[in-house]
Amino acid sequence: MAVVSRGFHGRGRRDRRLPPGQRDIGDGFPVLTAGPTPHTPLDEWDFVVQGQVDGLHRWTWEEFRALPHEPVTVDIHCVTSWSKFDTRWSGVAIDTLLDGVETAAEYVVAFSDGGYTTNLPLADLTEGQGWVVDTYEDEPLAPEHGGPARLLVPHLYFWKSAKWVRGLALTAFDEPGFWETFGYHDYGDPWREQRYAGD
Amino acid sequence: MPTTLDDLRGLFALDLTGAVLTCGGCGARTELGAHDLYPDAPALVVRCPACTAVVLRFGTGGGLLRLDLSGTRLLTVTAPDPSAG
Ligand SMILES: [Zn+2]
């Protein structure tokens, strides 16, 4: 007989979608700020894949917009304990950006305007698990939520979904990012409640 | 007198509010207290008022004090005891 987690017994579908220690924020979408909101002009914006790759891969805003986009509807989970269900985005899959990129790297550091960085295993961005999104709820992604483009990696806590993302540095070794060096968990799986180092 | 690690104790016992930080990004020299502060985060983020680069981060979570000065090129503070200089 299968072992069923008792905490889920008799609860509605939404509770089953809520990782431990999280609450449903409903229509809210709080913004945590560690700096001024960048406003990089689109004609100066680019996105690059660099590091342990065969040369630099770069897209201007127009080139990025012309890449195949796909709709993504996902639940997101912030480490500050709110979750938001069925958020609707559109963006470019990391698989598309890495198509044809030769690399032996196993890790990624995403970097952003404003100096933010976050680290992830490369395997957590590929096979339909990560996107660079430029559209939220059918509108251009607002600057306070990371526009013109942010990373979206919904299966990890939302600090991994770097706002104002400008590129991915592929690395052979894991290099902790902006908050990971300050006590946030290196991986950040909300279902294992990996909020802080040691969790 | 050679400088030793023991002298670091003197530095961190000081009130650093009047310390002057030279930004590693743009080179601006600014008193610590005149920087842009972002406390609404897992650590206090201190940014250069001239170029908005992060010059200092300080965190107290998880029973650890963490200080990141990688965005500061130079920190200068007046020695409390003139004879120490
Ligand atoms: Zn500066």
C-alpha cells in the first residue's frame, strides 16, 4: 500500500500546491527591493550566454523578441513565505537560448542589471524548467517585477528567478550568488523548504 | 610598529558611521551614513549614491555576522587614539 502524506488528507487542491510554510498571497504580488529599479533602454539591452561556452552568444532586444516564445502558467513560491498560483508568463525557453551552445559546464550564474546574481545547476534550467520571460499576464513585464526580462525557474524559490536578467555565465563550479553568499540556501527547493543554508 | 591582525579589532570596535568608502565601481568617496540603504532584504544592502553600485552588504542571519566589502575599493576611518597612528 502506498504511503500517503497525512497532511494532505481532506484538503483542497490548492493546499496540495502549497509547499510547507507557505501561504497563498491571492492577487497580491509583493516586491522585495535591494536596490533601485533599473531602467535600461531597450536599444542598450542585450542578453548574453558566456563563460565556458564556444564563444559569446548575444541577442539584442529585437533579436530576443524574435526568438520563439512560449506561454508558461506556473505557481511561484517566494522564500518570504508567499506563494502565488497560476501566474501567466510568456518568454524564451533556456533550451532555445542554449540550442547549439557547446559547453561542459554544470552550473550557471545568472546576472542582472543592478549587480544581482544567483546560481543554479544548469540541469535545473534545461528540459523545459527555465525561461527568460518578457511578458506577464499579457502585458510587457513591468520594471518592478523585473522587466524588460527576468529569469523564471518556478520549481525553485523565486529569488532564483532573477529580475532584470542580462545573461547567463556557464561555469564548471558552483559559485554562490548575491543572496546565496548571505545565508540563502544554495539550491532553494520550496518543497524541501530549503530557505537557508543548512535547511 | 608592524600591523597585525589584532589591529583589526580596533577597526571593528569603531563607530563606522563617519567612515568614508571609496566606491569600487565609480571611485566616488562617500561617508558611510550618506549612502543609499536597502534594509528590506535578507541583508542590509548599501549602495553608492553616485552610481548605485553595491559597496557593502551586512547580514546577521543564522547566527553569523557577514560583511561583504567587495564593492568598496578603500575604507578610511579616523583612528580613535592619535598616538595609535
Ligand atoms: Zn559608485
